[in-house]
Amino acid sequence: MANEDVQKTLAELSRDLHESKARLEEAQRVASVGHWEWDLETDVVVWSDETYRIFGLSPRGRPMDLATVRSMVHPEDREPLYQGVDQDLVAGERPKAEFRIVRPSGEVRTVSSLTSERWNSSPGDAKRDASGRPYKLFGTIQDITERKRTEEALQEISRKLQESNARLEEAQRIANVGHYSWNLIENRVIWSDEVYRIYGLDPQQGPIDLAKVSEMIHPEDRELVFRAAEEALQSELPADIEHRLVRPDGEVRTIHSVGTVKRDTSGRPYEMFGTAQDITDRKRSEKALKQSQFYLSEGQRLAHMGSWAFNDSGHYWSDELYKIYGLDPQNGAPTIEQYLALIHPQDRASMAETIKRMQEEHCGFDQIERIVRPDGQLRYIRAVAVPVIEQGVFKGFIGTTMDVTEQELLMQELRREQAYLAEAQSLAHIGSWATNFYTKQMFHLSDETFRLHGFDPKDRIPLERFFDTIHPEDAATVTAAINQAMNSRTDFDIREYRVCHPDGTIRFVRAIGHHNRSGEMGYYVGITMDITERKKAEQEREKLRQLEADLAHINRVNTMGELAAALAHEIKQPIAAAVANAGACLGFLEGQRPDILEAREAASGTIGSARRAAEIIDHVRSLFKKSFPQREPVEVNELIREVALLLHNDIRRNSVAVHLELAENLPEVAGDRVQLEQVLMNLMLNAIEAMRDAGGDLTITSQQTDDGHLVISVSDTGFGVPANKIDQIFDTFFTTKPQGTGMGLAISRSIVESHGGRLWATSDSGRGATFRFTLPHEGLMGT
Amino acid sequence: MSTLSSPIVFIVDDDEDMRLSMQRVLKTVGLRAELFATPLDFLQRNIPDAPSCLVLDVRLPGMGGLEVQHKLIEAGINIPIIFITAHGDIPMTVKAMKSGAVEFLTKPFRHQELLDAIQQALQRDQLSRRHRNEIAELQERYKGLTARERKVMDLVVSGMQTKQIAAILGTSEITAAVHRGHVMHKMRAGSPAELGSMAERLKLSANR
């Protein structure tokens, strides 16, 4: 019975054992945990079924040995595993390891193993023999591949989360958007890094409390912010506001903040979450845009300029454009027909043509035309159109239209004024100009200025060519005058010089230049006037004066010549008659029967004719004598100056320099003023003529000799008188000049002698001549 | 046949002394002179049918000597002119000579110069007068020809023989010879050549 009982108990025990073993197996399988035993003495390894499964083997398929186990460990993990186990064992610790195994199918699994020692003495976790040496190692092995994967996946998710957090942060930083959460229950605020930055704070600075936030909000906006928060808490709507904040460094920024309230299931708010965006820059550019739009429209208004665009998407007109055309913006941009109706009838056809060409050829235009506004007002507008071409494709037109009525009217006025001015200039022969003589730039040249220099106003003439027209003899003087004025920055007035026109005409002009003291060097505004007529009139007057003088003085050349011719004719008549009579006389006496009676008559005829010739000569002499008796006190120096003045034209024309060396306090002479003048004039004209081509010096001296006579000398530096001719020059009819009468010096000598003086000449041939004459002064006259 | 009267010299000068002295010079060779103080006085005088010439001062009151010359040419008065002047210039001389002046004397001139010039002028005038008279006589003779005779004269002058003339006139040769004889007789031509020269001179005068 006991045996049976034992048997029974054994059977029960065995059953129990089986059952628990099976449960263990089941538990191990579910948990993927296997166990093993390694008998260190027999080196036998026993695996549980699950261990086999973990290793990818069929349970109890074969006994395990160490080498097989070792071969199944992942080669990379083999060494570290065994070394780690040994170390742990030596250190008396329970080896614990994670490593990979390679299943026969090649699949890699990650396992975790826990090893313990077994001693016989104690039923504990290690099996050691009596000597204290473990005789068995026991361990569990768990397949943690799935766990491991999950862990890795988690790690991946966490990493990605962190990454996207970082990205969000970055995005927020770039967008100047930060987020915050306000724990309403604990009244704690958490800021993202960007919010710190927006507030000008360091994100590392630590948490921020509400008081600090309130402090940083712009004082003027503080109430607004909290009221908005309050309202959000009361309502369902988010708080959406713009406010300013003051950074610690004093900078003011504008923030756009949106906050939503989170509530728990009972509807109690527990958190406000929101974003804060720094919109200062956007705000600023919005403001700038508004400003520039304002400036644009204001500019258009001020400039009376409108703009328009015409493309596929429509026809745009700016407000100012409507205003210019007097149209109501409400009605929209006009059609081309409507537009053309606004154009002044006289300009309409050309405008229509322009629009047509613009549409056909896609070309722009720029023209001024007249429009008639609906209210009847006439305005001048300047319309500019430009084709828009993008990447070679025509897109439409843009353009501007400007009301230029005022400018146009001014322009017309200006043109009229200019026409009047030009007319006046042309009538007065005055040209105006503005030029920089230094840089040779010409800023203004009136038409008359061109004409005065013989140019066509239509031509472009450089300044040099104007200078080139100056008569070669005057060029140096003119240039010097301008240069001098330029250097001293003063005005100039060149009273007279000649310009030669391309056609050979020579005109006398006067140029006046006004220097603008504040202006640049060489800049002059001035006029050039044609003084030829005036000059001619002056010359005429001068000629008349000369003529009068000449008449008074018995004109030296012409009158003398005519006088001589008349004299010759008059004298030739009786002489010819005398000769004929004498011839006839001879004729009567010749032959076989001389006619004495007739011969006598012819002879007396000869006498009569000869006598008549003598009478004519006496008559002419008496003509001269008639003016002699005049005797008056004459101041010789004054006389010399007068004559020099009278001859100034001849002097200038022949480039002669006059030197008057007159002694002072000379006594007066008694004489015929007119005759003495003639003597001086004769001598001076001779002198000037002697220097005609070469120019030279004309020196006139007056002085008193010891014996009380006045000596007047007239010297030239001309060709002089040859020594062998010096005595003949005073002979009547002696002349060296083509037009000379040969009477000047003879008459002069006769006049001087009639005044009780002498006239003589000295000369070095080739080096000029000096004529001297003496006059007794008044006190000596009687003697 | 012309009985030429004695030659006459017309003198136009405003200077009386001059006129008288020149008259005396002419008198030494027995030439008759008629004196005028102004050109107008002279132009009113009818030129007699006698050899004559004109001594003309260039410078005259009222009308210059060259103008007088021009007027005379215009009036068809053919009288040789001797100009005298106190001072003549070359252009004036050329002009005067071109218009047919015989001589241009400058005062004072030697009396023989004047006489030579006058002799030359009178000779020239005599010649032209004779010429003019001859033409007049030829014209007279020509007027005496009948129409037929004039025709015959033309044919003779053109060098035709009597036979040819007869053929043209449609007459007998004898009739033509008679006409021809009349022509030669009336025109006082000694030969057909002389008749030819007469016809030539007549033609020239007719053209004049």
C-alpha cells in the first residue's frame, strides 16, 4: 500500500512535474525565454525547447555541445561575449550579455542571456561542488530581437521628433515666429527659443514669469494685451493682436500674437497656447509700400502726370490720368474711339494714325497733342507709350501722360518772345551769345550772331571758326582783350574790329562781354553788334569833315590835280593859238610873194595869244594871293595837334605811330592859320605816305631856337629821299608819287617863305626823312 | 564833167583866238575857211557841193566834238573831220578815228601839221565826191534803158553770148544783137567787161 501510495504519489508528483515543466515550457515560449544547463564536468549542454527555437533549431533534435553553441554566436560578438562571461565569472558576478546569433537559416537574432553558477551544497542559483567550485552553469536566454527593433524604432521616432522640433524652432526663428504656452493653473509660462529672441533675451536665461512679460510689453499696449487675453479666456475665440514690446536694449518691435485657450473636459481653461511673430520688418515695409504708393499718386497729382497700362488682362488708368482727361474713374478707362473723341479735331487724325501704328508695329511714341475735355477745356498733353516686351514676347504697352498745358503755353510765349528778340536783333544787327572762352563751350548763339559772322544759323559752327573770321590785323588785339578780361575776371568791350565773311565781305563789329563773377572762369554773356553802317556813317561824316577841311585847305591831291588840269587847258588854248599864228606868220613870209600885211597881222595875233596866256597865269596866281593877307596869332602846338587829329584815320590805316614832342610855352606866331595847317598837313601826309606799306613812327617836334625862331620838324621812318633828289623835291611838278601833282612841297615852301620862314629837308636814304620849317614868332614879325 | 568849186574848210572852236589863228594858217595856202563858235551854228549850215572838211575841237560848249561827229554820220553827211584837243587821251582818239576821223591833233600843233591834215581830208573828200558823181551818172544812164535792154544787160553781165540771149528772150539772134548794141551805147561801155564793172558799181550803190 505504501508502495502503492508511493507509486501513486510518485505518479502524481511526476504528473505535477510534467505539468509544471510544460507550464514552464509554455511560459518560456510565450516570453521567448529559453534556459540551458552546462555541466562543467561532463561538458554536456542541455537546452530547453525554447532555447532550441531561439537558435532556429528543432527542440531536442540533437544534443548540444559547446562548439556548436560557439559556432552559432555571431562572429563579431563571439570574442566579446566569452571574454565578458569569463571576466564576470572571475569577478564573481553573474554574467549578463546581449549578443547576436545566427540561425542555420542565416537569420540574425539578438538575444539576451543571464548566466548563473550552480553548487551542489546550496539549492541557490549557482551549482558548486563541495570544493566550492561550480560544477554547473545555468542560464537563460531570451530572444530580444523584436524588443530591440521596437527600441530602435522608438529611438528613431524620438530622434525624428527632436529633429522636427529643431526644424520647427529653426523655421520659427527664420519666420520670427515663436510659440509659448501659459499654464493657467500654475500660472507658468514656457517660451520657445524664438520667443526669447523676439524679446531680445537669451534662450538660456531660464523661465520667464508673467510679471516680466508684462514689464516688457510696450506700456501703451499692455492693457490691450491683457484685455485680449481676458477676452479669449471668456470666449471661444482666439486672442489675435498686434502689440509692441520694448527689448532690454530699448529697441521697440511689433509683435503679432495669436493665442488659443485649451480647456479640460469640464470646459475649464487650463492652458493658453499661442504663437508670437515679430512683424516689425513687415510692418515697416508695408508702411514703406504705402508711403511709396502715396508718393506715386501724389507725384502724379503734382506732376499732372497719369500712367496707364494696356495688356491682355485689360486697360488700366491711374486716377490722375482720369483727372487729366476730365473723366470719371467710375466709368472705367475709355475705349480707343472714346479716347480719340477727346483729342482736338486737328490732332485727331494723327493720333489715330499713331495708335494704329502702335498696335500694328508694337512701337512706342512720344508726342504732344491737344485734347478737349468733356467740359470744353483745351489742354496740351504729352503722351508717351512704351511697348512691354518680356523675353522677346510682346506683352502690351505702358505709358505716361502729362498735362503740359502750362509748359506748352509758356513755350509758345517763349517762342514768340524769341521771335521778337530775333527780329529785334536782326533789325538792330545785334547778336547775343553766351560762351565759355576757356573751355570753348557755346551755350547760346542767336541767329543774328551767326549772320554777323557770315554763317548760316542752321549750321553747327565751333567757337574757333568764329574767331577765324576776325580780320588778321585785328585778331591779335581781340584775342588779347578777351584773354586779359578772362584772366582778370572782368568785362570787356572791344569797340571796333573787323570780321571777314566767307563771301569776302568785311564788316565792322563791336563786342561786349559780361563776366559773371560767381560763374566759372571764361564764362561770358554778351553781344556782338554790327557797326559797319554806323562806321560808314562816321566815315562819311569824317569824309565830309575832311572834305570841308580839304576845301578850306585847297585839297591837296584832287583839287590840285584838277586845278592843274584846268590850268593846263586854259593856258594851252592861247599857246596853241600863238603857235598857229606864228606858223601862219611864217607861212605868209615864205614863198615867192610874201604877204607882209598878213604876216604882220599873224605876228600881232601871236603876241595877243601869248599875252592872254600870261594873263591867265596872273589870274591863277591872284587866286592864290587872295587868301594870303590873313594874319592872326597862331599857337603852333595847338595847330600840330589839330592836324594830327585831322589825320588820325590816315595814321591808323597805315599803322603809323605818332609821337608829339612839343616844347611848352612857345610864343605865338602871326600867320595864316589855314595856310600853316596846310603846310603841316602836306608834310605829315608825305611822311605817312612814305611809310604806307611798312608802318613806322611819325615824330613831330616843336621848339624855339636861340635866335627866337620856332622850328617845327616832321620826321618819318619811311623810304627817305635819295641824296641827289633832295634839292629837287621842292621844285614845282617834281613828284615821286604816282598821283602826286608835284605842287605840295612847292606850295608849302612858298607859304612858309611868305611867313618869313624857311622849309628844308634832310634824309638818309632808306632811313626816313625829316622836314623842318622855321617861323618867326609874333615879336619878330615886324623885323 | 563835174565842175568842182573851190574847196572850203569849216572850223568849229569856242576859242576865238584859236579860230582866227587857224583861219590865218589856211590863208597862207589860199584855203577858204568858215568859222563857227558852236557846233550848233555849224550843223545849221548847209554843206555846199564843194570839196570840204571839218576842223573840230573836242571840248566844246553844249556838245562835245565826238557827239557832233556822231550826229553828222547819223544825218548821212559825209565830211572828213580833223579833231583838235588841248589834252586828248587814247580811248577818245581811238573812238574818233574808228568813226572815220582823218586826224587827231593835240594843241599846240605846228601849222604844217594842220595843213597836211587838211590837204589829206580834202583829197579824201574830193575822191568820195567823184565816186559819188560817177555812180550818179551811171544811174542816170541806166535809167535810160528800156526794160528789155536792162534784161539784156543782166544777161550780158552774166557772161552770155548773143545766141544764148536770143534763146532766152525767144527772139532772133539779130534782134538780140541790136538790143545788146543799144545797151553798150547807152551805158557808154566799151566792152562787156566794162559793162560788168558798171553793173557791179550800180549794184553796190543800190545796196547802200
